[in-house]
Amino acid sequence: MKKYLRAVILLLILTCALGCAACRDTDAEAARADFAAGAETALPQETAAEAFDPAALSLAELAEWRDDAAVVAAWKDAHPFELSYIQMQAVDSSAISKAGYGWPWQALAVQFTSQEAIYVYFGVPESTYRELVAANSAGRYYNQYIKGQYEGEKYE
């Protein structure tokens, strides 16, 4: 509980520091240092617990918590996968036109040049996505390392 409370306090301090130009540079660094040092706080537990709701975070805000499995799990419970969460980017390939990645779900999305449908593969490491979009032959990489290796769903 103490670890959770410290995380809540850090979020509150960083939210203020990110929103206030006068505080941005000094207070955010101080908050990070205090949090890293395990500084205690005088806020009551009820106030801190009510102030932080992982489900209320945007996907961009959730990125700040990506190393906290409990926060990510709570967010995913409130936000089931939707294709709209994935930003697709063009791929220089004759076989694959676009690809994207949704890290909370470890979801790789691939759109082939031959069709409009998008295929989403779950449980794919982010490194596999990066390697796909950087590959000399994205189609060959897909066939060797993704196709048949991960469970996929077709989205029309």
C-alpha cells in the first residue's frame, strides 16, 4: 500500500508540474528524486486512493505507468482492445502497406497491400514490431517471424 500511495503522490505532483510552466523544470525533478528516495507523505490514504484511478488515464498518460503492471492491468480492464487505439504507419514494402503497435495489449496490427482488412496479432513483443517496420523485406519478416507464430484476428 505504501508503494501505491507513493505512486499516487508522484502522479499528483507530476500532473501539477507538467501543467504549470513555472513549476515544470524544478518541481518535477524534485518529485522524481523524492519518489526515488522513498519519501513519505502526509496525505491521508483515503484522499490518495480516491485521487488516482488508472481507468481515467488516457493512453498517452498510461505510457508514464508502463512499468507498473497493476496500473496497466487496471487500465486494460476498463479499456478493452479497439483497433482505434493503434496508430498505423506506412511500411516500405510490396506486401505490407501499414503496421502499428498497441503496447498495453502487445498487439501488432498489419494491413497488406492486397486488401483493406487489418490483421491484429496479440502477445507480440514491441521489438518484433520495430524489426518488422525496419526490415529490408517486411513481407519476408512477417512470414518468418509473425505468421503462424501469434494468434491473430481479422478486422474489416
